Amino acid sequence: MSKQLPEKILIVDDEPDIAQILKLHLEEFGYITNWAADGEAALKQLSSNGHDLVLLDVRMPGISGVEVLQRLRASGLDTAVIMMTAHGNENLVVECMKAGAADYVAKPFDIDDMMIRMKRALENQQIVKQKKILEQEKEDFIFMLSHDMKNPITAVIGSIDIMREGRLGEVNPEQAEYLQSAIESCQEVVTMIDNLLDMQRFDTGRMQSRISPVNPCTLLETAVRHFSAAAERENIALTLNAKTRVPEIAVDSSILARVFANLIGNALKFVPDGGAINISCDCIERSTFGKAEIQAAGSSSEFASAASFVRISVTDNGTGVSSEDLTNIFKRYVQAGNASRRSRGGAGLGLAFCKKAVESFGGCIWAENNEDEGSRFIILLPGQSGSFTSENSIPEKLA
Ligand SMILES: Nc1ncnc2c1ncn2[C@@H]1O[C@H](COP(=O)(O)OP(=O)(O)O)[C@@H](O)[C@H]1O
Ligand SMILES: [Mg+2]
């Protein structure tokens, strides 16, 4: 096993005597030390030399210790910092902690106490570093998934589709059905990977949305058409009611399309053969909000300022969700204990993605139990004022 290198400490103090005493003690304990006599010199040393910890005097000529700390954090360096001062008060301690100090010691300090605090700060720093490395590994793994797994699956879907279409030789209806089912299973894996990737993008602030005014009914119509063959095969009535005029919404249409795909895909998993899924889209005014809308209301400024909202609901007569699970299912990796006959695994990420996506558009999403059976997922999105769509002519039943 490689021997651990001694930790490097930067002492920042304008009083050479104090710096000298600290240096002697620290070196006795096996640390390597450097000294900076003011804030400017400290920042210069910190930017070039890899220090593990800084002992930083608060009062110094030129820039103060607190400002050095603030500039250090602003530059992205997370080296552990312990502040030292002879003129401490509670407000100063709070200010230092807020600025990112690991600890605070009052002068004159007790060297044993100082050593304990340094050891603790260095250990905490190590934990933070380890966590960062793990975060980075997780991120690298998730982005690797997108290329190294999604691309081959997409190629598999393409090849099966060519066979299913009969371009490589005749296929009978039963074979075509099996091939279609294989395609849908592959597509579920692609959806899972997409959900995972997008959750990561939302978490790291790297989600790039292309927001534009969108007619929600057109988007729903496309989503329903996409699932109509699967619904038909299971003898499920998939209907869309979107006949009223609704405002346009400011969203990224491809992200919202994936939200709809997740909700319809879930409903298909949980309704029995011969069941029904109804999707509706209408306009609701804030003045007519009921208890459910008020409770679920989004916290964004777009939500707070809108008067009209587009309400989209996906209702099914499947197994439903128990009352305790109605909010939990929107947390990542949560699956309620209502495994369905058609359940094909899944990762419990779909609804977490839906929630992040809808909230990124200033809206909200929640689930309700249907009156007698099944569940209903409802989305409210702030309408763009004065941008009503023309009357929709979408047929009531698409499947
Ligand atoms: N339409 C529905 N009917 C009944 N339960 C549902 C429905 N939609 C979602 N659920 C429940 O919520 C859980 C989480 O859904 P989701 O986040 O999409 O993950 P996954 O589909 O991967 O299980 C599901 O496992 C299921 O228990
Ligand atoms: Mg799902």
C-alpha cells in the first residue's frame, strides 16, 4: 500500500511570531507548512500549490481573512479553512461559517484543541472529496449509458422493424405481433435510459430546454397515436377528449411528449385487457380551482402569475394506487406495491422525470384515485395569455 503523503497546511497570519509558533507545532505533528503574511499572498499560494488546509487569520492588513475565504470559494477551490482571531464575536463566527469555513478558533489557541479541529476538518474534507469522486463516476456512468447502451438498442429496434415490415421475407401475422412486442420492450428500455439521463441533466443543471409556444392538444394527439397499436392489441380503449379551445403553453415539446409517453405507458401497464384509458385536455381558470388544484399548485412565478391553465389528465380503470403511495410514486426509484400482470420491470424513474419536467415548465403534476377504480394523473401548466388555440377537431376515439 502506498504511504500517505503528509498534509500541507498554509498558515495565513500577518504576525510572524504566531506563524512561527504554529509552524513548529504543526511540523512536530508531521504536517508540511507554508506561510503567507497577507491575503493577497495567501490567494496566490492557494491558486498554485495544492494545500489541504488553511489556518486563516481574520484581521490582517489589506484584504481580511473573511474576504480571502469568499474569494477562495468564488474561485471554486474547496480547500478546508479554519479561521483564527483574537477579536471574535458570534456574528463573525456566523459570517465565517456562511462563507464556507470548516471551523473557527479563538486566539490565544490551545494547541491540542487546534490539532483536534484540524484533524476533524481534514477528515471532513476527505469525505467531501470522496463524495465528489463518486458523483463524477455516477455522472460518467449515466452518460456512458446513453451512448454505449442506447445506440445498440436503437439499432436492434431498427433491424426488428425491417423484419416486421416483411422486407426480408414474408412474416405471418403471429410473427409480426411477436416482432412488434420485441420492439416495444426495447423501446421501454430506451425510455428508461432517457428518464435516467434526463434526471441526471436536471440534477446537474444541464437540461437544455427549447421552450416555444405549443398547442398541447396536437402533442397529445401524437402521443396517443403512438400508443394506439399497443392499446388495440390489448383490447384497451384509448381515447382523447380535447375538443375545447385551450391556451398555448410555453414548453419544450419533445420533453413534454416524453412526459405524456411515460403517463400513457404506465396506464397501459396497469389496466386489464378490455380496460380503458381516457386522456383529456381542457382549460381551467384559477378562480375555479378546487381543493386538489390549490394543494398541488406549483411554486414557480409563472404559476403564480397565470390566470388560465391547461389541464391534462390521464385516467385509467386499472389497479389504481393506494392513498399512501399517491405522492411517493413521484420520488425516484419508487414503485408502489401494485405489480400488474403487464408490469415489465421498470426502474421507478418515469414519474420522477415527469415531475421534474413539468415543474421546469412552471407547472405541477399529481395523482388521484379514480372514484371507483384506477387512477388519474393530472398536469396543470400555465397558459400563455391571449394565445388560445383554434377549436380542436381531434376525434374522440383514436384506438
Ligand atoms: N397508471 C397507473 N396505475 C397504477 N399504478 C401506477 C400507474 N402509474 C404509475 N403507477 C405506480 O407508480 C410507480 C412508479 O411509476 P414510474 O415512476 O413510471 O416507474 P416504473 O414505470 O418504472 O415503475 C409504478 O411502479 C406503479 O406502482
Ligand atoms: Mg413508468
